[in-house]
Amino acid sequence: MKGRLLIVDDERGIVIALKGLFTKEGYEVETAESGEEALEKVKAGLFHVIITDLSMKGMSGLDLLKKVREMDPACAVLMITAYGTQRIAVDAMKAGAEDYLPKPFDNDELRLKVRKVMETQLLKRAHSQLLEQVRLETGLFENMIGRSRPMLRVFETIDKVAPTDVTVLIRGESGTGKELVARAIHFRSSRSRRPFIAVNCAAFSRELVESELFGHEKGAFTGAVARREGKFEAADGGTLFLDEIGDMALETQAKLLRVLQEQKFERIGGNQTLSVDVRIIAATNQDLEAMIAQGKFREDLYYRLKVVEIRVPPVRERREDIPVMVQHFIKDACARFSTPPKQLTPEAMRACVEAPWKGNARSLKAAIEQAVILSAGVEITPEDLFAGSEPEGDRGAAPAPSRASASIENGDSQLTFREAKEKFVGDWEREFFVRALRATGGNISRAAERTGMYRQSFQQKMRELGITLADIGIAPKGEGN
């Protein structure tokens, strides 16, 4: 593939000379004699590299660079600078220019710079095309799985928003993969080499959330025995993911709004103002609009967060993705648990597709992991998936005894298969988490690792399911709990 090159300069002689030079190099070359003309050409077609003079009449090269970065972040821009403008060229590098060359420049040096940048650009484009082909064939996109139209819309939005620095609000039910979306945005952005820091706003009290976010000075409150760096400082240059933003206290929301607007804050108990460069991505499963009407969420913060909104669909709205998700989860579970390759029987796959999965992808993954562990052979049956709790009649085979089947025998025999699964899915999920805790002797950290979850998420799920160590006959043993 030939590289496409755009040369921009308001001196016609330089434009003609450079066009001749790079046409001989085998590139497809177009020219523009102003920044405005260059932008029209960028809108009309793809360019791999742009060479532009920094000082031009009308739109400057720096302004052109900023516009190009918005329109096509993948395009590389080389700056040509006049004598004495090197300081401005450094600003251009900070704004995203690939390199700069002072006038009068050497043709051979410029040719080598362009060749190096062009080769890199062509490799990046080829790599992106290969990844896109793999994604279409496998349904895998940055650790997310889906070929359905709703998920493809999510992937397309991630691709568009990732190269920018806008704030993103991710919405969706629990277990749909909101943090995966946030990580995908980060790792497909120019901040990918900087930290991605996640904070669960629901896991801490107001005082602790503020300490987590902004840090504190020694003696700021009882127990503050030393200065502590907050998550904003830790995420400087990268991305801060605020999960469950709807659970944040109003007072903390006001402080967060100030940081979003000014990129400045003070540690708790401190007077020094700190500046940070952080991209914010927030997520919630709550109705923020209703919370605003009730006075529980700040409207100004809502609009500041919702520059771009991404809604992650629940599994029930993309059932065509379930077979692909199942295959991925089975392969991952077999590798983690060191078991031979396994597969679902047709009956088990049908049960998976029809199940309500109130916990969405998280519940589906948990059921698959349970099945991989419990299944005796290479085939996974519905009994392995749901601990034998489906009612008789759906598959023509009698289910194994369980709390669910006992309940059916005691008066719920008129339930349909789908109704029964919806009614008892909490029991299946609870049993899975209880088994993980018992297998690790009640060590929550190890149980979370065993199930492929973060400790905080595991604890949150324990609270949702009403599980305590005491209730299941395990005494806490220390720090891991």
C-alpha cells in the first residue's frame, strides 16, 4: 500500500518542491496552501502523514494540528518551523505532533523522517485492520464479547470516543461489563501507557471516598498517621474510573465537579493546590435523572459527566451473543482450573440462551465456571450449569434433588421452565459464591481470585446475596477477610 501524504505551506515554491521530492519517493501526494484548504482535504480523504509549516497566514500549523487530531487521531503530523520558533514547536509536540524540522531543512533529513513515520503509520493501520478482522470473526473486542447489533454499537462508540479526552458516562445493569468498557476506552487512547485507576464509590463512606480520591495530610483525621496520595494523583496522565458514581455523597460530588472543571484539588487537611491531568470515566446502574429530581445527585455534575454516554445492554437484549460468550468462558475456565477441554450439550446451550441471567455476563460466567468444575466428563449438562434445579419436563429428564426442586414439589409445580429459572437463579448464584468461600476456608481475597473477580466486587456480591461467613459456618481468620 502506498502512503498518502499531504503537504501544507503558504509558500507555493516550497509546496511544489516538496511534492516533487515525495512523489519520486513513491507516495501519493496532495498539497494545500492554507490550513483551511488542508482541513477540507482531510475531511474528504485519508492521509497517513501531514507535513505542515508552523507559521502560515490564517490558520496556523498548530491550529491545524489540533483540528486534525480531532478529525483523525491516527494521522501523523510533522512540523516545519522557521528560525526562532522552536519553543512553539515544542508546544506542538505536546499537542500531538510527531516531530518537527527547523528551516532551512535538509531534504535528505526530511525524507528520512517522513519514511520512518510513514512506515510506522502503515504498520499501525495494517495492525488495526487485522484486529478488526479478528474481532469480526471471534466476536472479541478488548476482552468484551459480542456480534449483536447492540454490542457492535458499543464497540463503535468506544472506537470514536477513545482517542479524545472527553468525559464518558457508562450506564448499564450490574454485571454487564461497564468496567471493561472503561478499560477499553483507556487502552485504545493516547493515555494507554499511563495508569488506569478504578474507584468503587459504593465501597466507602463519604470520608473514605474523599480520602481515596484526593488523599490526605498527616493528622487530617483520626487514623491519618501519614500523608497519603489520592487516586487523582495516582492517575495523573491517565484515566480515573469512578464506578457506582450514583452512590457518591452530594458533598463529594461538589468537590468532584470542581476537579473536573479546573483539574485542581487539595488533599484532605491540606492547603496546597495540586494540578492533575486526568481523564474521567464514570459508571452507574442507577437512574441518575430520577436522583436529580429527588435532590440526590447534582444536575451540573450529571451534565459534566455525560459528555458522551454509552449504554451497555443486558444479556437478555443480546441473546445471540450467548453461544459465543459461553465458548469463551468455557475455554478460559478450563485453562484456569487445568481441566480437559469441555463443551455444552445442545440442551445445556439452549438452557443458557433461555435463562434470565439477572446478573448478566457475570452470572453467566459464574455458572460456566461452576459447570466446568462440577461436570464429570467432557460434556456439560444443564444439571452441571444449574445444580440440577430445572423443573421436570423441559428436557424430558428428572432433575436431581435441590432446594429449587423441593420448592416446586411444595406448591410451585405450575411454574414454567423460564419462570422457575428466574425464581431460583439467586439460589444458584448464592451456592456458587458459598462454594468458593468454603473452598478457600473463608478467605475472601482468595475466593475472589478463584472466581475471577475483584475483592470489592466479590464483597458487594456477598452483600447482595446476603452471605456472611458466620451464616455459612466459617469464622473470619484475619486480613484476607
